Amino acid sequence: MKKYMQDFKIIQNRRITPDYFVLELECPEILPEILPGQFAEVRVDHSPQTYLRRPISIYDVDYRSNRLKLLIKKVGIGSAKLFDLTKGLTLNLIYPLGNSFSLPEGNKVLLVGGGVGCAPLLLLAKQLNSKGVIVHALIGGRTDRDIVDVEKFSTYCKSVYITTDDGSLGEMGMVTQHSLFADEVLDYSKIYSCGPDAMMRAIARLATFKGIDCEVSLENLMACGIGACLCCIVETSEGNKTTCVQGPVFNIRDLKGWS
Amino acid sequence: MKKYMQDFKIIQNRRITPDYFVLELECPEILPEILPGQFAEVRVDHSPQTYLRRPISIYDVDYRSNRLKLLIKKVGIGSAKLFDLTKGLTLNLIYPLGNSFSLPEGNKVLLVGGGVGCAPLLLLAKQLNSKGVIVHALIGGRTDRDIVDVEKFSTYCKSVYITTDDGSLGEMGMVTQHSLFADEVLDYSKIYSCGPDAMMRAIARLATFKGIDCEVSLENLMACGIGACLCCIVETSEGNKTTCVQGPVFNIRDLKGWS
Amino acid sequence: MRDLSVDIHKLHLKNPVMSASGTFGYGPEFEDFFDVNKLGGILTKACTSKNRDGNRYPRMAETPMGMLNSVGLQNKGVDYFIEAIYPRIKSYDTHIIVNVSDSTIEGYVEVAEKLLPLDKIGGIELNISCPNVKEGGMAFGTSCPMAAAVTKAVRRVYPKTLIVKLSPNVTSIEEIALAVEGEGADSVSLINTLLGMAIDAEKRRPLLSTITGGLSGPAIKPIALRMVWQVAKTVKIPVIGMGGISNATDAIEFLLAGATAVQVGTANFIDPSVCSGIIDGIETYLERHNFNSVTEIIGALRT
Amino acid sequence: MRDLSVDIHKLHLKNPVMSASGTFGYGPEFEDFFDVNKLGGILTKACTSKNRDGNRYPRMAETPMGMLNSVGLQNKGVDYFIEAIYPRIKSYDTHIIVNVSDSTIEGYVEVAEKLLPLDKIGGIELNISCPNVKEGGMAFGTSCPMAAAVTKAVRRVYPKTLIVKLSPNVTSIEEIALAVEGEGADSVSLINTLLGMAIDAEKRRPLLSTITGGLSGPAIKPIALRMVWQVAKTVKIPVIGMGGISNATDAIEFLLAGATAVQVGTANFIDPSVCSGIIDGIETYLERHNFNSVTEIIGALRT
Ligand SMILES: Cc1cc2nc3c(=O)[nH]c(=O)nc-3n(C[C@H](O)[C@H](O)[C@H](O)COP(=O)(O)OP(=O)(O)OC[C@H]3O[C@@H](n4cnc5c(N)ncnc54)[C@H](O)[C@@H]3O)c2cc1C
Ligand SMILES: Cc1cc2nc3c(=O)[nH]c(=O)nc-3n(C[C@H](O)[C@H](O)[C@H](O)COP(=O)(O)OP(=O)(O)OC[C@H]3O[C@@H](n4cnc5c(N)ncnc54)[C@H](O)[C@@H]3O)c2cc1C
Ligand SMILES: Cc1cc2nc3c(=O)[nH]c(=O)nc-3n(C[C@H](O)[C@H](O)[C@H](O)COP(=O)(O)O)c2cc1C
Ligand SMILES: Cc1cc2nc3c(=O)[nH]c(=O)nc-3n(C[C@H](O)[C@H](O)[C@H](O)COP(=O)(O)O)c2cc1C
Ligand code: FES
Ligand code: FES
């Protein structure tokens, strides 16, 4: 897929919680096709501490209006700068980057997102739903403030389960502790997950144990995003692979130490 | 004089020409006394290329409203960033820095400013005028676009002469070529000058030749502005002096090679 | 149209702008962003005698106006390069220079010998300055005898253009440059990364798996420029300058300091089309200052 | 209240934060911005045997997240220091350490001998690393025998705390550190500035009158941190770390890497009260991570 570097216009910066926000961006030209799981490398201007771009998943796409959305969590200097951006300013993106989630064998799947890790799962839910797959989503966060945009997921998912560490929303505990996993046999043909490393590894163990196919979207540190620097590698059964080009989506069976 | 480091609120950014602008700033506390010729070290935020502060003269002061003004010319990265600042934002200043112009012996003086070099001369005109000194001003620039805020000077000056290199305003030529210098004997008791180095040196030679006392305000590159780094030095008859603490105003008789 | 071409020994470059090793893949990665044939040359990622996995993740950390990396020469080895990569890039209309690394002199020699028959490869860049490998690497570049020895050994088997890439982590880079010039290097390129380190204060851990790594980007430009200036005054062979170049002005500064050509590294990550803009910017500069040829500004610093 | 105090040989510092030589004047320049007695110590501007004018203007250039300077040891000499400056600062309730420089070993010795009787001066920092003087300066700091010789000569006449300030412009800073430790240095401080250069491309001239100058500021922090870590592993005497420290997190990184104390230089120019904030920030960090004393985090990097 051809990659682009373009200045997008900021149409809206919707602040959902004090930490989570959605940037709605308009492409100056016709938006190319974007696959679920792909991301953009975002240039953070006007900041001496953010020399490198920041990888951010593509949260949603509207081809009619040539717009896309990014769901971002404020965790450091770069994301804080992005949080401050206002309507009318521009944002430079290199996109669409990376591979994408693959289609499931069966027709019922589970998406497991942790915090801002939900970002790449929305497009996936949309795609799978449009293909007639029954999609369930399980979203976890530390508190209710980390559970955002549940309505969006509800549009494409049959059910949206929620866990929070403190029990402020949904079931209390971690995603892997959700009661849905209590069932001896799970009839999901595939689990897709994105979130903190520890969470994805726990899900991977669970999927392995239950014998369910599982893909995860890694958030390795990146310098270039286009396969040029070899900084973002992950160990796979076929040796080191780049997360930015050969990922970010990997089947856990290919990742060393994951299944 | 005690120095302060404070966040000022930007009340207005008045863009006079495509390059010149006046920032009107409000002090969060009561403004200390500021002498003509003093300057501030301005922090330019959000720019990886402007690590150091920028020295900018204090153009005007209003003690009643606790406000001061800076007249700035866009010449590089830092000043361009300042040009973009808008009302409501803050600007961090260390001020008031440096010495100041000294009072003249007689009661008729000439101020000679080149381009943005006029900045420190406005407060001086105001001060001298209030003390009953008759002030004449001669302002030079490359074109009429470099001659700004003449009305302000007119308020405190008996006459304001103008030269431009291209003749687009006032007499054509450089300040030193202005017809007022044609008179054999000039009855100014002092000339004060600020502007490009070459211009000040020409004025200094002229003043020496005519036997008139002369002070210039230097614009040496500065790192600290408070006498700590010794980067801004100028050679004087008493050895190296700092432009930031012992200047920026010097009598040309003390500067090596100036008179 | 100004004449932007320069010569690095027998290589006639259409312009002095090349991409730096390890920051440009092998070229294809950048084809979506500009016509890479526009470049004066492409330096490939390091090529070693055997397959190398490089260092463990994490391999990079951001620093003020720069970055640390400890990739550590990850590549599939020279045989794979010849079989799988070379065919894909040999039709480029620009010079391809292979960055050659190894842990032993024999390894360097082996890679050079295997690359020699490849028509499209007009030269190699001996990387004796990689700070991110335990054996060899920087050790070759920080001692005059070792730098001389590896250059001599490769020179014996490699008659095409031989560039030696110097390490900045030395007391006197001029001495190393003289040592490799003395053994027949056709050109020196500098600088490789400066050895640095970053720490996560909250976790009290190094940010790189290797603890230390190589610093690159605008932060190091003043050091790189100084070294290029020192070396260009010292050796007679052409100098290729790099370190923090992010725009045409930066590149011109290196040319003025005495570099015959430049390489652009980390800046490719921020703007993958940056090299194209740098080439255009150099031409604009020559026009504005009325130079007919880029060679007129090489070493033209007025001191 | 956590215990922030540390010991550099016989000097008991109330906290590990000192101002770096050449960036803090002698202290009075900063009194308007914070109570300088809050500092662990103040390093004075370099003091030489004779009056020195330093280098010609221009002496500084801005670089990406850093600056170059070529001030070149401007000061009025040790006699003037003793007569005119010492009386003004001797009542400070913090350690004053004089940064001693010269072009000859005899010069260093002369300054040290003259400073010895001053009650308030508990120690000196031998600057064998100034890149901005033609004679002496960095030459002493880039060769083991010379570094050893100057340390030995001063040690013979100076029984109080003797800190030697190392140059980063070397292949192995550990070797220099070992050399001065071997001659009885009580502590080493590092790093001084890295030799760099800046060019005005439009004018085709160097930006500094001296062509090259010393690079400081956040840009060099990764290099400084690496060197502090290397040296702290190598010597037994306490290490004082510096280079680009601009906030408490930076300072803590140096402590974790093994520095017993830190110095803050260029950051004072951007925020003259920065040292005060750094001291407070270290205390907050100790509280947050439940350390009773700052000594617990010195060298506490988990590798
Ligand atoms: C393919 C991919 C897709 C991503 N999608 C999104 C997204 O849609 N929305 C979103 O908010 N974030 C996403 N991230 C993570 C995002 O890139 C980082 O949060 C961001 O770069 C942090 O930048 P910062 O300057 O705010 O933080 P910094 O100031 O650089 O760092 C703050 C803290 O965050 C940690 N951190 C930084 N980057 C990462 C990372 N990649 N993974 C884990 N921890 C990190 C640092 O170690 C540090 O502790 C994605 C990352 C990848 C690789
Ligand atoms: C005491 C003092 C008072 C000043 N008062 C004013 C004022 O009231 N209004 C105003 O607009 N400017 C004033 N200046 C000049 C101002 O500081 C510089 O123009 C400014 O720092 C340039 O910053 P920049 O980032 O825009 O330019 P940069 O990008 O840093 O440089 C752009 C170009 O300007 C040149 N330049 C930068 N600084 C100076 C300087 N100090 N003198 C001469 N050339 C310089 C550079 O060499 C370069 O060619 C004053 C300077 C001093 C020392
Ligand atoms: C991620 C990365 C990988 C690199 N890999 C190599 C390499 O394989 N061989 C080499 O000689 N230099 C390598 N370098 C060094 C660069 O080629 C260049 O010398 C250095 O980064 C300085 O230039 P810059 O500041 O423009 O990046 C690498 C640099 C980076 C940032
Ligand atoms: C303007 C300036 C002047 C300096 N003068 C001296 C000096 O006289 N003696 C000395 O040992 N170091 C001197 N230094 C070096 C600093 O003390 C310090 O080692 C260096 O700047 C690195 O720290 P920093 O990045 O925090 O500034 C000077 C640095 C600067 C920026
Ligand atoms: S981030 Fe550069 S290769 Fe993946
Ligand atoms: S600018 Fe630092 S002493 Fe004047």
C-alpha cells in the first residue's frame, strides 16, 4: 500500500475525559484505503522534547468526508501537545502504516481492548460487522475514566463487556478476570487484542489455554514507522520482525514467548 | 535594581507591518521601575530551535495598568515565534536588565534610531521630554516599512526626521546622510543611538567629529542577560565589559575603536 | 541549472546528498515519498559476513533533539544481501554504497570480497565505528593501529571505491583519518553516532536493553561539523560529512566546512522526503549566491 | 523531610545540587531569583594565575537544544579574586568551590597555593578540560600523563578537597579518571563542554571568533550521562555529574548513574531559579519513592 505524508486539518478535538481525546482530521486530498489495525506517524510540532513522530492508530475513517479520527491518551509530552491542539490547526501524518488484522475463520469473535488500546479495534469491529461476523467487545480500564466511546463499539458489537480495576464501571478486576471467561468452552473463533503489554500477554495465555486463535496489536517504540530503522523489532519464530511494517498485528503463535 | 522572572499576559499583539509588531504585556504584580534603555530576556516557548532567551528592549511602560510593550522585528526563528503569539497567552520575561541612558548636560538632544533600534529610544524620549529636554529624533530604515510608530515619537519629540535607503519615506539615504548633519555646528548636547552596528559606528564617528557627546545601545548576542556567562562582552578602555549588565548603553568614548 | 555533481574518488555523484546507513533501509522504503533516484547515493544498512539479529528490544530512546539507538547491525548477512536485496535495488539510477561491518578483520574482508563482483556496487563504506556491538565495531574506529589494519586488509582485496566511516568517540579524529588515509582509503565519512545513554528515572532502569547506544540527530550537529572541519583540513582524500543534517542549510554548512558530500540520517525518520528538499535547497542556495557549481562552496568557509 | 546531604570528600553538602563553573558568575548574579544559600555548592567562574581577557566577541552560538561558547577563561586573576570577590561571597551559607585553570602546571599550582589560606574555600575544581584556550586547557584533560602531572603537582600543595574536572573529548574518559584518581584527586567532575562548531551559511563564516567552541545544554545530556556511568563504575572517589541538567528528573538520572552530586550549567541561563526547583524536585522524588536519603539512589540504576 502506498504511504503518504500529508498535512491534515484539525476539524475537531473532542476531549472525552481529562486524559482521552479524539482528533478529527480532514485529508487535503482523497483519503486512501485504510485497513483496521493500521496507524499513522504523527509529527508533534513546536516541542523541543518530541523530536520523533508518535505512532497513533487510526480510530475511525469516513471516506465520504475524507476524514479520519485518532483516539489518544495523554501519557507524556507528545500526547499532551496533541491534547492542546485546536480546530483549524494542521497535523502532519505519515500513513497508512503497518499491516492489519486478518479475518477470522469462524463468525463469532471477541475484541479485547485495554484503555487506549481500544483505538485500533473500532475499525476492526466495523469491518467484521459489515462482513456479517458477530463481534463481542471486552473493554478494560483502570477506572471508568479509561472506558471511553462505548457507544461507538455498541454500534458494531453484539455486546460490550466492561471491566475496571476499581469496579467503578462494569465488572471489577482485569479483563482476563471477566466472567465471560469462566465458561469452560468459549465459542469465539478468534480473539483480537490491543492494550498494555501485560494485558495482551495475559489474554494470549488465556487464548492459548482455551485453544482460540489470537491476534494482538503491539505498541513497540518506533523511530521511523516505515521499516527503515529496525528499532521496533519483536522476536518471532522467523527471527526479528519490524512492528511498524510486518506488524503491528501479530498472531500470538508467531511471537516468541507469547503462547 | 532587583530583577524579576515573571509570566506576563499578552494583552495585544499589534502587527504594524509584515515584520514589525508590538506586544503589549500585563504584569501579574506591580511593575517595578524600568529605566530607558533597559531590556528583558524573553523566553520563546514551544520551539526546538530557540533554546536560549531573546533580549528585547522595553519599548514602553504604563505603570498605572502594570503593562509594558515590546517592539519587535521578525528576523529569525525566535522573533517569528513571538510574531505568532496571540492575546491571552503568556510570555515569560526576566527584567528589567541592563543599565540605562544617562541624562545630557545641555537641554537639546538628538536620538538616532535605525529600524527596530528605535525600540529603546521611545522611553528615553518620554523621560527626557518630561524633564524639559528638547528632543529631536532621526529615524532611518531601508524602506518606509521599516519606519514604524512615528506618531509615538512625535508625542515626545519636537521634530522627527526620517530617512529611508530607497527614499520611500523622508530623505533618501542613510541616517548619517540626513541634511540636518549638513550644518557646520550642531547644537545638540548629546546624541543617543541604537540600530545596526554599522549605523551606530557611523553616528559615533560623526559625533566624534562634531565633538558631541554620544551614547549607543549595543545589541550583542547574549546567553544569560544577567552577567553570568560573559558571552556578550564588548571591548572598552577598561577592558571587557558585559553588554547585559554594564551595558547595553555605552558612551562611545569608552568603547574601543568607536571614537 | 547549477552543477551539483561531485566526485568521491571514482564515484561521480549527481549531487552531494546521500542517505546515511541504517536510516534509509535499502531505498524501497522511501519510494512512496520521493524518487530515490534523485539522490547522489544510497548507503545501505550495515552488511556483515553472517546473519545478525542485533540487540534486544528496546533499541531506541528519544533525547533532546536527537535519539539513541542500539540496533546493533541487524541484517541477514552478505549472502542474503546479494541474493535477495541486490536484485531489487540494482536498477536504481543512483550509486549504491554498501555499509560493511563485522567483528573481525576476516569478516570485513569476506564481505568486501563478496561484494566486489556486483556491478552496481561502486564502493563500500567500512563501518569501523558502530558503538552498538560487543566485539569489533567501534573498537576498530577508536584506535589508529586497528583502524589502519582493517583498512589495509580490505584495501588489499577491494579495488573499487573504499570509504571508511569514522567514530566520533575519540580524542583525535584527525589521527584516525590519517591512519586510514595512509592505508589507502579513498574517502572518509563522518561521524557515526556518539556513545550516549538514557535512563527512566521513575523505573530506575536504562531505556536501552544495551544500557548505552548511539546518539544521532540535530543535537550532535555542532560536534559533527567540528570534526568534519578538522578532518577536511588534515587529509587529502574527500570527506563525506554527516551528523544531524535536517535541511539544506545544515548540508551547506558541512560543505563549507570541507565535506565533498553529505549523508542524511535520522532526519529521514521525521520527514522521509527530506533528502529531496535538501537537494533542491542546495541548488537554490547556489543560485542565490551566484555559484555555478557546488564544488565552489566545498571548504569555502572564510576563517 | 528527607536527607538530601551528600559528601564529596571532606565537603558535606546540604544537597547534591551545585551550580556549574562559568554559568553562575560568583553567586550574586542569581540572588534576585532564589536564595543561593539553598545550593549544595557554588562553582565559581574559572580562576587563573593572571588576568585574562578571554576570546574575542562573538563568543556564543545557539545550537539545537544547546549552545556553543568560547568565553575562554575570562577573569581578573586569582589576586583580584581574593581581594575583590572573595569578601563579597565568603559569608554565603553554602560551599564555594573555585574552578582553577591555567596554561601551565606552575600556573595551576600558584592559584591553588593562593586559594589555600581562604577559610571559606573548602575545595577547588581543577579545570583541565576547557576547550576554549590555545595553551593548556583541554590539552591537560585529553592525555593521561598530562592529567596525572597537573593533578600530582596541585595535590602536593593543596591538602583540601581537590576535584578534577574531566574533558569529554577523549576516547576513554575512564582512563583519565583513573589517572587523576591515582595522583590523589578526591573527586572527579564531568563533563566539561564538547568541542563543537557552528557556521553562518549565508555569510559563509564561523559563528564564533574562535571557529570552534564548547557545546553544552540538553543536547549533550545523553553523552554526559554515559560518561558519568562509565566513570562511576571505574573509580572509587565520588563523581560529580553534569551536562544538560535542566530539571529534577535529569539530576536524578545522573545520581542513578552513579554521581554523588550534580552541577547545573547552561540551564541557569534559561531559568535563573532552576537550581532551587531541582533541589525541591529531588526531595519530592525521594518522598514519592519512599527513600529516606538521597544516598540511597546514588548508583541505584538497575541494569
Ligand atoms: C502502532 C502503535 C499504535 C498506537 N496507537 C495509539 C493510539 O491510538 N492512541 C494512543 O494514545 N496511543 C497509541 N500508541 C502509543 C503512543 O504512541 C504513545 O503513547 C505515545 O507515543 C506517547 O508519546 P508521549 O510523547 O505522550 O509520551 P512520552 O513522553 O514519550 O512517554 C511517556 C510515557 O509513555 C511511555 N510510552 C511512550 N511510548 C510508548 C509506547 N509506544 N508504548 C508504551 N509506552 C509508551 C514512555 O515509556 C513513558 O513512560 C500507539 C503506539 C504504537 C506503536
Ligand atoms: C539589549 C538588546 C536589546 C534588543 N532589543 C530589541 C528590540 O527591542 N526589538 C527587536 O526586535 N530586537 C531587539 N534586539 C535584537 C533581538 O534580540 C534579536 O533580533 C533576536 O534575538 C533575534 O532572534 P531570532 O530568533 O528571531 O533570530 P535568529 O534566528 O536567532 O537569528 C536571525 C538572524 O538575526 C541575527 N541576530 C540574532 N540576534 C542578533 C542580535 N542580538 N544582534 C544582531 N543580529 C542578531 C542572527 O545572526 C541571524 O542572522 C535586542 C538585542 C539586544 C542585545
Ligand atoms: C537507527 C540507526 C541505525 C544506524 N545504523 C547504522 C549502520 O548500520 N551502519 C553505520 O555505519 N551507521 C549507522 N547509523 C549511523 C548513521 O548512519 C549516522 O552516521 C548517524 O546517525 C549520524 O547522522 P544523523 O545525525 O544524520 O543521523 C545508524 C543510525 C541510526 C539512527
Ligand atoms: C558560558 C559558559 C562558560 C563556562 N565556563 C567554564 C569555566 O570557566 N570553567 C569550567 O570548568 N567550565 C566552564 N563551563 C562548562 C560548564 O561548567 C559545564 O561543564 C558544561 O557547560 C556542561 O554542563 P551544562 O550542559 O549543564 O551547561 C562553561 C560553560 C558555559 C556554557
Ligand atoms: S520504527 Fe523504524 S523499522 Fe519500525
Ligand atoms: S549575556 Fe551572559 S554575561 Fe551578558
